[in-house]
Amino acid sequence: MLKRILGIVRKEFIHVLRDKRLRMVLITPPLIQLIILGYAIDMDVHQARMAVLDRDRTPLSRSLVTEVASTGKLRVVKRVSRGSEGLALLDEGKAHMFLEIPSGFMKRISRGEQVPIQVLLDGTDATFAGLMAQQLKGSLARFAENLGGFEPKPLLRLEARGLFNTNFKSRNFFVPGIIALIVMIITLMLTAMAVVREKELGTLEQLMVSPVTPVEVLMGKTVPFSIIAFGEVAFVTTVAVFLFRIPIKGSLTLLFVATGLYLLSCLGAGLLISAISRTQQQAMMSTFLFILPAILLSGFAFPIYNMPSWIQILTYLDPLRYFLVMIRGIFMKGVGAAVLWPQMVGLLALGLVTFGAGIIGFRKGLE
């Protein structure tokens, strides 16, 4: 019995190692994912963008800013002259935190008084907002400890407040992102599997010899999935608002416009997967290999600014990256097209390229 089992095991190993496609599946995708995701997943704070309003403008206040930025964890992107400028940077996502040093800072330090340091945090991602606050608190403690010639020893008190997610609820950050994931998974799976199923059954060839044109076949395949995706967005948004109490501060119209732009890329990717897949199993595996890196490189769970620069460049090819910024901006910040237009343009360009490539792949698959 054992000899027969070992014979079958040997046969299977030989089959796997001789099959070029299986060797590629066993080696190439895991290696690529390990390299990319190993660099992308980082829960530490690196180069978080900080705006600074120095109302004191003294050597001591400037040395405080230098101390805060000296670790490399927090990076000063702009020194503003008014509080409204710092708030605008937070709204637009150009800064993750806004540090304000009060006037009279140096005088109060010289008298040994306790000095409050105010910071506003982008609270959309509660986890990283907390990490940034802890990093800043440590920098302030080191600065106070290193002050010499001041008796009694002054104390800096951090007054941190979160914007857009005042209670720092992780649910408010992740639930809008789940909507984006649902749209991607549904449209990719349905589009890829539907076309490949037609191939396996041989009904795609029957469609081609009918009066229906390839464009009409393509529209007939993608329109139903687009309608389903819009319905899913409406349904999940309703559940998020009424069941999970997730506030939606922006425009629902803009949300559906963004969804339409996002669908171009998702449907195009589904068509590409269907073009390279011969069976539904291959389509399923290809969809999985696409979705996992797309999620981890999108900023869904790990901030993109934490990733190495070459990984950050790759994220611009990920449609989920753009849609997450838009859907979280609409839900949590209430921003409109005036702020989100760069993501809209980027998503439109990527969608046109992806959907165009999907159409070409679909047409070639028919030939």
C-alpha cells in the first residue's frame, strides 16, 4: 500500500515539475509578492507629513521644530503663517498633522511654566494618528529634558486633537475602504468568470457567428456587472450609515461618479484576466493574484508614505489607491471635486488604459 502511495506521490511531483505553467505559479507569484509586500507592510511611522505654525518665531521655538523632525519619523512639509492654511493642508491630504507653537513660548519656558503645544491630527486612520501623537510626545519630552539653564525645569504639554474622526474609531476608516474592496472583488470575479465560462461551454463562439457584434457582446457582459456594482455601493453605504453609524459628510453624487471611474479599471482588469485564462480555475487564481497586491499597495491598511519610493511608484498603477482616497475623503472629510480632482483624473486615465487593454485582450481572445 505504501509503495503504491509513494508511486502516486512521485508521479504528481514529476507532473508538477514538468509543467512549465505550474512551475511559474509555484515560484514567480510568491517571489514577487514576498518582495513587494515585504517592503510595503510597515506599521511604523516614517516621514509623516507635518505642517507647522510657529507663532513665537524665536530661536527656541525653531529648535523645537528641529528636534521634532530630527528622528525622520515626522517631516515638515510647510511652515504656514495662519491656522487656516494648516487646516487646508489636512483637508487636502498634503499633511497628516498640524503643529502649532504658541506665542510667548520662549518667555514662558524661561519662567519655568508649563507650555501647551497644540497639534491637529488627520484622524481618518486612527491607528497611525495615535502613533504620530506618541512620536510627537516623545520628541517634546526629549526637548524639555535637554533644555539647560532653566529652573525650575519646564514641561511641555501636548494637546492633541483628531480631525475628521474625533473619537479615533478604526471602524470609520476601514468600513468605507471595504466598499471599495467589495466593488473590486465583485466586478473582477464576475467579469473574468463570465467570459471564461462562455469559453469553456463553447457558447462564446456561437455568439460570434450570430448577428451580435463583438462590441455588443462586450457591452452585454459588462453593463450588468456595472449595475450590480452600483447597487452594492448603495446597499453597503446604507448599511454603513445606519448599522455601523459611519457618518457620510460629502456628496453621494460624487461617490457614484467616483465609483463609475473606478469601475473602468476593475472591468478592464477583469477582461484582461479572462483573455489570459482558459478555465474558470485559472481565472479564479489570476483574480486572487491581482487582488492581494492591489489591497496591500492601496493604502487600505498600511500608509503609502511608509513604503519605499520604488513601491510608492508602483501604487500609482493601482486603481484602489485612488478610489480609497476619494471614498474616505467623501465619507470622513466631506471634501468635494475641488480637492479630489487629482484622484479623479488619475483614476480616469488609468481606467481608460486598463479598459482599453481589456477590450483589446477580449477581441484577441475571440479570434
